[in-house]
Amino acid sequence: MASHWMRRYGEASIDVDVAPGQTVDVYYAAPFHQWSTGSIGTTPQKRKGTGVLVALLSVVVLLVLVVGVLPNLG
């Protein structure tokens, strides 16, 4: 299983034995960014990459402040 946005990312796989007439729930969680694998399992999964997402958003906010807001204050 994987996600697509500009490229394929978040790949994850699992081997599951299923007997005839049986069902198995499989849960997949795509990562928050394209530089990580996905999470897959038979229980609900947490998404990977929260720290990288927060860091990237912090850099964008900082750049907006430095380039757009701070020069207009003086």
C-alpha cells in the first residue's frame, strides 16, 4: 500500500493469513510527509512524521515573519 502526490511515498506492506470465511481488518496510515514509510497493521496505526511536519511548518512561518512582517515594523 502507498500514497501518491507528485511521487509514490508511504509504502508499507503486511503478510496476513486469512482462513476461508474469515475476515481480517488491516489499517494503513500514510505519513505526514513524503520522506517516511507508512504504517500498517491489524490495529489502528499512528501516522509517522509529526516532528518533521512541525519543523517544516515552523520554518515557513519564520520565513514569512522575517521577509514579510518584520521589515514593515521599522
